[in-house]
Amino acid sequence: MKVTVHRKAHFNAAHRLFNPKWDDAKNYEIFGKCSNPFYHGHNYELIVAVTGDIDPETGFVMDLKVLRKLIESEVLKNFDHKNLNEEVAVFATLNPTAENIAVVIWNKLRKTINKGLELSVTLYETPRNYVTYTGD
């Protein structure tokens, strides 16, 4: 019997969406006001879901205290109140779209979470705009 547990977290970060190969006009055409050279910010909401069998000894799919600490160390410590383009190394060469941020977070968490468990990351950039990545 598979069960999914979820942990929600929040972080605030600034970013700029742009392609350095394009001029400002082309970046504005594609990314709109999100290409502002002076950046803009979001109050991101992150939901991490872990799916697997319930451990008969603990009754847990995954200890949520462990998941909370992992999210704090791997995501919040590195992303919260940061300029993603300037302060998070991977985004020096990767456009920090919600899609790319979700994939980066998933990869960071996947390294530590038991490979026998399924992992899903949902990232809300706004209350109406969000992405989900499951490693596929």
C-alpha cells in the first residue's frame, strides 16, 4: 500500500528571467516584466511529496522531521532571501524559471531521500502559477 506524505515550506527570492544571447527587447518580448534587469521577487511556496510503502516498524513512509530538516538545509538555506541569478551558483548559467528551480530542488533532495521512495516537488511562484517535477 503506497501512501504520500507532504511537507510544505516557504521561501522568498529574487530573480530575472532572461537569455543572455538575446537583447533586452527580445528578452522583454519573451519574458515580459520578469526580464527586468533590476530583478523582481516572489514568495515561493514549496510542497515536497514523498510516496512509498508504510514502514511496519515506524508507521512512516518517511519521518517528516527528517524531511523538514532536509528541506531547510538543501533548499531554504540556499534559496531563501537570495538573488537566485547572483547568489545560487547553478543559476549563473541556468535561467531561474519556476520549472528550472523545481528541477534543481528535486535534484538536491533526491540525493538524500531513499531511492526506494518516489519524490515530487511542486513549486508555487504565485498562488495561480505553479509547476510540479517528479524526476521524469
